[in-house]
Amino acid sequence: MSDTAVLIERLATIVGRTKVLTDADDVAGYRADGRGEGGGAPLAVVRPADADEVAALVRLAAETGLRIVVQGGRTGLAGAGLASEAGGDIIVNLDRLSRHIEIDPVNRTASVDAGVRLSALNVAAAQHGLFFPIDLGADPSIGGMIAANTGGARLLRYGDVRANLMAVDYVCADADGTQQTLGAPLWKNNTGLDLKQMLVGSGGSTGIVTRATVALHRRPAHQMTAMIALREASPALGLLLALEDSFGAFLSAFEGLSAPAMAAALDHVPGLRAPFGAIPAYAVLVELSAPAAFDADILEEQLAAVLAPMMEGLEAPVIDVAIDHRDGLWAIRHAVPEGLRAKGMVVACDIALRRGDVMRFRTDMAARLAEAAPMLQPHDFGHIGDGGLHYNLVWPHGAGTPDAAMIERARTIIFDAVVREYGGSFSAEHGIGPRNIAHYSRFVPAGVRRLTGAIQRLMAPVPMGRIDFGME
């Protein structure tokens, strides 16, 4: 029997033979993530059912020198959950760790297995008038959300996963596969360093989360969205400040949509309804939420009062408003990525800037790219209320073979400007993975990389995952 066959049998002894996938057809679905791009062929995909099986797999990996790549719901965009092209990795997929969802309505917390999907958590929480407010177009697993530190459209009001994580159970990447709990289901817990945060944003490189306790929030009794059409993009910042002054914490989302991004969604995704007669130069999607004690009609009345001065005169910055009390306007926003993929090859840049720099950056970058990469068309959109911007470019179908050199030149121009000129981030919310590790090496100072690498090695003496944070 070959060494590989012996290994497969040992894996099967831990999780059961049907839960070890090696056939190319069976493995194919585990080689792609939310970007739709294929990873390398793993030696096997292993699907454990509980933390004890995960710990046994870690012990076997330590003994044999195999590298484990942890995989959640396969919705990530940085490639951290995919096997490497070099081969030889074992993918440990956590889909089966999804049996337990425990809601504590008094404490407003949920304790869930790592493989539980966001949608399943919210179905359970809704029975108590609660929800986990990380809003995404995808349906990731909770463990994957921790590994990527997911943000989403409502970060402006509720924060990211890091801000809503109370405790984790995880398997250490050590020779013993030690199981450990970090944190507690407490709203106040100041007992030293918050070590659970070392697993947040790690891309699965510092251990394997098997269970987590997250904070829940009261589901708003009243919610409305408004799509606001602007004559140009620059007034969006003034509108954001005016809405924050008027609504405070009731403003739960403030999303921006360029005309090309909105057009891509409306042109290529069936079932959407155009909110305006013509696509504006720029649109803002606003969500307002309020508790039951608040008069719902006042939300719309107060929004109209805020917008009224901005709609006066021939050159008024606001040219139209569409109101929705359901999800029709959100459907347009969530359809943008699909629309871009249908339009052409997408070059995705997930960046963050100071809020006051977003509009200046858009103007600056459009001019630079028109000269340096004319075939790539900006289709930007995103969470401009928190400074996040998906500055995505599209090489249209029918425009010839994409020019790899031009694409790389465009990425370099964008990321260099974001980090070195604007003091921003080249990875706003997708985390660090193989697709952006080169930029991590370029922009993160060597001293910070050494410190991060030392923490990674301390937590994971047996190397795990695709990322080496200490790379020189």
C-alpha cells in the first residue's frame, strides 16, 4: 500500500470513509470560493463532525508533516480556504460542524458551531426578535466569518465580527491538537489580553475555530431604505454627515453605487427593478432602522426634511429619491458583483480610506487609470459610510484577451496610491489570503510582520493554512 493510501486510511479512521473525499469529481466543488476561481488539487477533503475529530486530524497532520487548510462556506474572496497549486494539502471542511445553535435571549448571545451558516443563525435568532447584524450578499459560515473578520454593509452601525465576538472554542495547531476556550459569553470581561482576537482575521493560520459565542442585537421594528440619486458623486460626503446628524445610530447603512456598477446589476441580473427613469451619475443607498417605540412615519418624514434643501434649484445635488420598506433596493446593491462578472473579467480591489478621502480618490484614480489602463473600466461601489470601497475594474467581454501586464499595472497604481498617498488599506474586509499576500509583503512594515509572525508561530507551532504573516 502506498504512503498516500495509508494516509487516506488513517484519515478515514478518524472521520469515516465516506467523509474523506479524494475523487476528482467529488473534490471539484471544494476547489473554488466566492471569487469562482479554482484552487489547487488537495490530497483529500476531510469533513469532520465535531471538535474531537478536528483535534485528531491536527495530531495526524503534526505527525506526518501534512499541511491543513481550513475551509468554511467557500464564500471567501482571498483564497485562504483553498489548497495550493503545489498540491499535498489536506482541506478540512467544517460544513458538518453545524448541529448546535444555542440562543440566550436574555444575554443577547448565540453559541454556535463553526460550520453554522449566517442564515441559519439568523433564522434561530429571529424567533427571539434578535439577529446577528453582519449583512452580506453571501451566506458564509460563522467560523469563516471569524477567520476573515467579515464586515459587511451594516458595519457603520454594528461593527464587524471582531466587535461582536465574545468567545471561541478552537483546536490549537500543536502536536497534541489541544482544545482551548478563549473568552466568555460576557459583555464585560477585562481579564487580560483578548487572545481570541488572534484568531480573527487569521485566515485559518493560528488554529481551527470549532465553536463561537457572538453578540446578538435587537431586530429593528421599523426599517426603510432609500436610494438617493446624485447629480455627481462629491456631495455624498455632505449627505452622510447630514444623515448622521439627524438620525445618529438609526442610520444603519450608507452604501455608494457608481453609474457603471448600477448599470451592470440592472443590465445583467434578472428580476431587478430600476429605481429611477435613468441611471444617475452616482447613487447612495441609505438604511434607517428604529425600535418599536419610535414612530415609523417619522423616519420618512425626517429623511424628506434632510433632503429637501439638497433638492432645491436647477443644480441641486440630489435629483431623485426612491423609498422602499422591503428589500428591492438592497437587491440592486447585492446584485452588483454578479452583474460585473456577467459584464466581463473583474479585477477586484477591496480598499479602505478615510471617509473624507473616498470621493477625491475616485476622481484621482479614474484619471490615472484612463491613461495607464484604458481597457479597464472602473465600476466602484461599497460601504462608503465606513470608508470601505470595492474599487473594481472590468475588462469587458468582447474587448479581446485581457492584458495581464495592464491588469497588474492597474493593481499596482491603485494599491500604491491607497496605502502610500492616502494612508488607507489594501484589504478592507476580505482578509489576507494568497490573492493579496504579495501586497501584504509590500506594504506591512518588516517589524510588524516579524511580530505578527512570532504570534502566529506561538499559537500554531505546527504550520497551518496558506499564510505566513512573518514572511520577509
